[in-house]
Amino acid sequence: MDKYGRKILTAFLLAIGISAIAQDIPEKYLVEAAMNNPGLKSKFSEYQAALEKVPQVGSLPDPQLTFGYFIQPVETRVGPQRARISLSQMFPWFGTLGARKDAASEMAKSKYELFEEARSRLFYDVKSTWYNLYFNQKAIDISVNNIEILKTLRKLALTKVEAGLASSVDVLRVEMEIADLENKVALLKDSYLAVQAEFNNMLNVSADRSVSVPDTLFIRNLDMTREAVMDSIKTGNHQLLQMEFMEASYAKQEQVAKDAGKPNVMLGLDYIVTGKGTGAMAGVSESGKDAVMFPVLGISIPIYRKKYTSMVKEATLMQESTGSGKLDKINILETTFEKADKDYNDAARRIQLYMGQSGKARIALNILQTAYETDGKNFEEVLRIERQLLGYKLELEKARTDKDAAIAFIYYLIGR
């Protein structure tokens, strides 16, 4: 992308107010993705290339200049004609150039919507991957903290064993739990590095560059009603807008095809070089004077109608195809939104569920741990509740990321 293209893209980002769609993710990551992602650059270059088609199709054909030399001069009253220079210009039927420009302009607009679609999809992918990074980091932190709790329980179990109030099996159980968790933490760290590389590759930066994630995601809600989302999808989804501009382009192409079946007009100028007369014509006062004939008028005769009829039919069928495709896309997008809305509602319910479950499990764990400290019994139940509490904490963070990811996807569907 050249400097001019980057300026346009930067202005575009400022115009859309990128911070309005950033949510929790730092704004700098979305800006980096928009400026550096090769796929997005490719789409923007395609749009710029499509814009360059407009002046091409809206220009007159090049004029023709021809030169002819008479091997055998043509004798005239004023002298022998030695050469002929002709300049001609072909003019398409009235309105043809304007229709061509309109068709190319609508096609360029459809390319712009493809760029917008790529931008929206990229932002969603960046955000969803960033949420995945957040979850991996939180899972590591929660698991490491849980390992420390289990180590504390191991010390407690050792104390009870030494006092003769518990079996050494309790120590083995807690050590097994610690080993399992340590293995899971190692896997989570590997997963984090893989997701980090995926995230940085979308930004087209070094794969091992560190990524900032918060301690906790802010719980947010979708700021639109279902009806508003459905309306926004129909009016703002970039795939639908792209089809609308394609349909408009084919309508203009139909007009171009109709005009192609009408005559083209040629206007020209002939200039004939005349030599000095000889013999009886030598004394003529106009001897050797060049002759200029103007105008030269020509017209094309489009008698082979089959190809023009076929061109019109092609444009009409493409309009019908695009219109039907748009209706099909609307149905697909509505179904996709229903699934995303289901995921959003499910995540919201899970947040409330696991917040409550975590609180209850924490209370139960405190009661069981206090009882174990007193009589050394039910250590297996202590470990079971500890596992449950760990699971609830992880599920809570997963629900938070799922909810924000669902919101991000719905924003993508409406073209934000």
C-alpha cells in the first residue's frame, strides 16, 4: 500500500471512531491490525484499483490519425494530389459513456464494501483471539493459585499424619492433584504461546511479542434490542451492501448493453497535400494550394443484433441472480444472529450461575477445611470441593469471554 493509500486508510479509521468498537481490547491493537494486516491491505488495493476503472471506461476512444501517400499522384485543376492526412474521432451513442462510468463506479463501491467486510471480520477475529488470550492467562493464574492452595493443604495433611489424626493417603491424594494441575498449567502455557502467535500474526508483527490482557474483563451487555440488531443487519451488513452495489452495477451494465446496439458516430477532418501544377495548369492562380475537406461524417451500423440482445439478457440475469443471492444472504444472516444471540444469552446465564456456584463452593470448602483441621476427616471431600471451586472459577472466566465474543460477533454482523 502506498503512502496515499495509508493516508486514506488512516482517515477512514478516524472517521469510524475505532474506539467505539474496541470494547476491552486496547485500541492500539485494532489500529495495528488495520494498518498492517496484509489481507486488509489487499482488499483496500482492490478497491483503489476498481476506482481507476471509472476514468478508463468514461473516456472517448482514442482519435485516429492516418496518412496516405499517392504513388501515382491524382491530377486536379490546382495540381497533383500527393498525400492525404485524415483525423477522425468516434463518439458512442448519447449517454453511453455516462452509463459506463456509473457501472464502474457502482462496481468500485461493491469493492469498498468487500474491504469494509474484511475490516469488520479482521476486528472480530482480533477481538475473539484476544479474549482467548485473556482466558488462557486467567486459567494459568487461577490454576497456579490453586496449586498454592493445594500445597497448603498438603502441609496441613502432613501435620495431621504426624499427629496420628489422618492417613498418609491424604498426602498422596493432594500430591496427585498438584501433579495433575502442574501438567495442565504447562499445557495452558503452551496454548497461550500458540494463541499469542496467532494474534500477533493478524497484526503482522513479531509472533513472540507480548500482549497486554487485563486482570478481569468488565461484564458488559449488548446495547441493542433484538429488533434493532435485525434492522441493522439488513441496512449495515457489508456483504448485503456489496450485493446491492453489484446489483446497481449490473443495472447500469444493462443500459450500456442497450446503448451498444445503437449507432456510433464518427467525425473527421481530411487534409490533402497538393503539388504545383505543370503544363496547362501551371498558370492557374490556385496551383499548388492544399485542399481541406471538412467535415467527414461516418456512422456504425449495428446490424448483428444477436450479440447485443445477449449482452442485455446477461446483465438482466446477473441482476436477478444478485437479488436472489441477497435474499438468501439475509436469511443466512438472520439464522447466524439467532445462534449468536443464543450464545450471548447462554454466556450471560453462565456468568450468574458460576458466580453463585463459586461463592457456595468457597463457603463449603471453608467449612470442610475447618472440620479437617479439627478431626482430620473427610479430606477427600475437601479435595473434591477444591476441584469444583477451580472448575467454577475457570467456567466463570470462560463465560465472560464467551459473552464478550458473542457481542463482538453481533457487532460484526451489523457492520461495526
